[in-house]
Amino acid sequence: MGRPLIDLTGKVFGSLTVVSFGGRGHKCTWWGCVCSCGKAVSVRSHFLRHKTNPTMSCQSCASKTHGATIGGRSPEYIAWLNVRQRCNDPNVPEHKYYGGRGISVCDRWLHGEGGLSGYECFLADMGNKPSRLHSIDRIDVNGNYEPMNCRWATKRQQARNTRANRLVSLDGKTVSLVEACEMVGENYHNVRQRIYRGKTFEQAIGR
């Protein structure tokens, strides 16, 4: 009896999404995959499960580059692949913080739209990274990866947008507590401690 089959259907490896079981051959198992470019390919299970290259794709895409490249791929393309993996591949460590808690990637960025591939739609919506210090950030940290909820942001901007960061109202605007303290010239840690002790934000800043 051969080894039990490990079902890879629905999992994402680079820009390849497994869509069906392709059968077993001599000492190997095949899976039907669809590349982000739309091309259907058959790939060996071993190749999928033991390759760590995040840019895994069909041969057609492997021969292409997308704009200014880093190691053969643009930084925008790498960002798009990472978004797909963290939401759809349980094998990556980050999955528990994204796909594992219900965060998904919109169909437009996964499968494409209007004749464009998923990556081409992503690039059309997001544009190029403003700098090497920017990465993809979700405005609503509990929301999905989709055009209206994503931006290129620096680490400093993203630090203000974590699930643990408290949002407050200041002059009619909803901002993070960190940003509000900067705006009114108060020490963030002191204000946070006052709020922790039961004060409102206004009371904590002496208003």
C-alpha cells in the first residue's frame, strides 16, 4: 500500500493554485494547478511541497519579468505573492494571523478581471511601491486584501494600525491613540496609562 494521499486542493504555492487531483504515476503524485496568469499546468506533488521559492509559477511566467526586478521578480510581484500565500497557504507560518482568522484576498486579485491576470489587477489598483521601505498594509486590520482596504505604507505607519492599537476621536476625526498623542503633544505611554486606569481620552489629555 502506498503512502496516504495528502490533499493539496485549494492550497497556493507561489503563483500556482492547486485545483484538482491529477493522478498517481511511478513514485509520484500529480496535481492540476492554475497559474496567476490563467494557464493550467500539471505539477508533481514533491515539487509543490518541497520548493520554498515564493515566486513559483508556470514556465511561461517564469520566463517573464514584471518591471524593475529583484531576483527576477519586481517587489510589487513579490508583495502580491506573499499576500496570496499568507491568506491561502496553511503551510506558511503567517497563515494563522491572516487566512487562519478569516482574512482573504479579493477575487479580482486572485483570479483577475476584464482580461487582466490577478497580478495585473493588483498592480493596476495599487501602483508601484513608493519606496523600498513601503509594504502592503490593510487600513482595516480585520478587513480583507482588496483595493479599498489596502495601501502602501511604511513600518511606522503600519505600527499605528495594529489590532492592539486603540482608536480615539480627536477634533471630529478617528485616529490611532499614537497619532492623537503626537497631534496634541502628549506622551503616548502616559496617556495610555491614564486611559487604562479608567479615564476617557479627553480626560487623559486634560481636556
